[in-house]
Amino acid sequence: MDKSKSSTNEGGFLVDCDAGPAGRFRATAGSAWINVGQKIRRHGVLEMWDSIAVEGQEEQDGTLVVRVIVFNPEWDEPLQIASIRSRPHDPDSLSALGCNLNHVHI
């Protein structure tokens, strides 16, 4: 898979989703929220559980932030496991991507 994407003025994020036979979706956007659920067995019953979310938002100062959030039915609150930042509007920024892998209860 090609991880490098051309720049666009249509939005700060590119969403590219391939759901197999169900179809494919690709779009640029100013923000994004993607959930991935999976089947679980809880209390003897099968159900679909949204286990992970990827959220992309632009902050007030123009910084783009992507957060990876994990959900577990046995936890009281979701857990952010990654935060990835970029500052495409700042020509003086010293790194293309800043990655924070600290776990944060949200």
C-alpha cells in the first residue's frame, strides 16, 4: 500500500476505507471519525462492539490531530492509545509528524 499521498487543499485528512465485498470509500475532509467494530460474546450473547475509533480534527491553531481510541465493554472509559500531530501550515515546524503513544483515559 502506498503510504504517501499527494497534498490537497480540500481538507486536512484523507480517509481511505476498504471493507472488502461491502465496498470502498475514499474522501478528503476537514475532520473524520472512523469506527471499527467487531463481534464479541458478552454475558452469553453475541453482539457487535465498536472496539476502536480513529478521530481526525483540526485544532484552533491549524494543527491537525489524529487520535486512536480503544473501547472495551469491561472498562469504565475509553482509552486513547495514540495522538499524531502535524502542522502543515507552519513552515518552521521541525518534524512532519509528532507521535505521542502515552495512554490517556478519556
